[in-house]
Amino acid sequence: MRNIACIEDLRERARRKVPRAFFDYADAGSYAQETLRANRDDLERIKLRQRVLVDVSSRDLGTTILGAPVSLPLALAPIGLCGMQHGDGEILAARAAHAAGIPFCLSTMSICSIEDVAEATRTPFWFQLYVMRDRGFIGALIERAIAAKCSALVLTVDLQVLGQRHCDIKNGMTVPPQIRLKNVLDIGTKPAWALGILKGKRKTFGNLAGHVRGMEGVTSLAQWTASQFDPSLSWKDVEWVRSRWPGKLILKGILDVEDAKTAAKTGAAAIVVSNHGGRQLDGAPSSISALPKIADAVGADVEVMFDGGIRTGADVVRALALGARSCMIGRAYVYGLGAGGQAGVAKAIEILRNELDVTLALTGTKSVRDIDRRVIAQM
Ligand code: GLV
């Protein structure tokens, strides 16, 4: 991990180490990628106030998420196919998160299963749920998350149908990787990745294989989502999930004030302001532009988390200033995982920790809990 100074360096390294189909899958947004770009552009437009001659000799990055202490206001977001960025990717990311004192969230569409991660780690993790047509299976999945002692359930509400990512079609992105000449040649240049995957526990969706029909063969994510995900999902189903899940519930993918108000009435402990990393509704506003209105409307009733384009410690300060209590990082850690497995994820978290610490100092702020709109110079 020498010569790695920032998240973009991890991204460049991951690009060289991970087969193109999987790097692109994580890196891309949907359609023309307008929302993907807006997430970053709008964050960068927010300028921070440089404050001087404030005693910042002791700074505190710790806070709580859902009442649990964390060393940083960050959680690792659920990432589909995380274990295709690096063999056993979910286990490695969970270990790095726990070592850093922040929560890890496992995706329904992970490669390692809930049980694999529970067995390999000691600290409880969060589980992200997609609701599929087969409610019997979803009920069983919730039971598995309960049995694994997952500490929160993150219900994703913005993916009833999949936004198209053009690169997945062009790359023939499938799980497991398709034996096409182009893919084989590409994987041939990434031997460390191939070895990691070969040695890894699983090569396909660990939570689904053997449980859901049609999971046995090679499938494209788009085809599979279209056949399995439930487009009829509604607020009534949130109630259905809540009645089965006794623990803390987080609703992820809220971008509209009206939806946020409804979400706050469901009894969810937190919402995540998110446009799925610019991977779903292209043309939707950036997450950061949606955040202040939502935080003003429901911040007193429900914990507000932010997701969408975090690449620096300054971005974390921007999101906290505009009303988030904490942030999720997705690509920022996925690049680390692709670049260097567990050490790469640890590096990504360390980079953000150091940048956040310096940003606090240079904005004259002593604790992340003190960050509010006063740190913003202009938008
Ligand atoms: C799944 O969550 C995806 O964004 O591909």
C-alpha cells in the first residue's frame, strides 16, 4: 500500500488488478451517468470555511450510529458482488471495518453468505435486504440474519427494477464470470485476482444459491433482477419486514422529502439519503443536494445517514454539515478491496480518517459531533 495517498490512487490500482467486467460494474452509474457525476460535482461545489487560531490540539472523530459507538462517522455500504472484487471480499471488508471500529453491511447480492461472514468474524454486522417476489425466501433470509445476530437490517427501497449500466451489457458481466474469449484474456492478465477467487469460499451469490430457483447457472444481473425482484414493493411491505425483524431497521435509498416523512413514520431507526450511487434513476438529484431538505424535515424523528460520492474526509464534513449523522462509503472501500484485499479496505478507511481529522483541524472544529452548517462557506 506504499505510494497510495488518496482514494483515487486505490481506484487506479483496483482498475489494474480487477477484471474489467467487475471493476466497471462497481465503478459505473446507470445510463448517461448524470446522477453519478452530480454526486461528486455537487459535493465539490460546497466550500468549507477555513478558520484559524482555534486550539484544535485534541480532536475527536468518534460518534454513535444507531446508539452504538463508532470511531468514525462511517459505515461500509452494502455492495453487490463485493466478493468478485477480491476472493472472500465480504469477509475481508467486514474484518477491516471491525478493526477500524465502524459497521460493515453485507448485501443480499453478496458472494459470501450471511453464515460465511458470521463464521469468519466476531463482531455483529448489518444485513442489507432486497425484497424479492418469493416472500417465503425473503422471510427465511430475515430469519438467517436474525440467527447470525446481525445488528441492523438495511432495507433497500430504490431498486424495484434495475437501472441499466451500459458497461455490464458490453462486458457481458455475469456471475460467475462467463467464459468468453474477451473475459478469459482479461482474467489471464489478473492472476492474483484469479487465485484469490479460486481460493475463496464461493464463486456465486452465497445467500441465494441453493435457495432460489434459477440461481444455478450463469446469469446476468439484469436478467436475474428482472425475474426475481418485486416491482410491486410498497410501504405495506416495509411493515411486513418490520413485523419479522425485531431489531433496528434502516431504510436505504430515500431522496425525496415526502418519502422521508413517510419513512420516518414506519418506525425505522434510520434512513439513508441515497440515489444508489447514481446507479438507479439517472437524472435524479445528487444525494448531497437532497440531504439538507430531508434532514430539516425528519432529522429530529429519525437518524439521517448519507450515501453518495464520498471520496474524501472533506466530503464527510460536507455531509455532516448538511444534516447527516453519519455516512456510508461504497466505491471508496470497494476500490481498496480490489487494490489490496483487507489491507486495501483498511487503507481506504485510514485515508478518510486522516483527511477527516485534518479537515476538522483546519475548519477549527474539535469534534465531528460539533459539525453543523457553520462550517460551510458557500454552496
Ligand atoms: C446493486 O445493488 C447494484 O447497484 O448493482
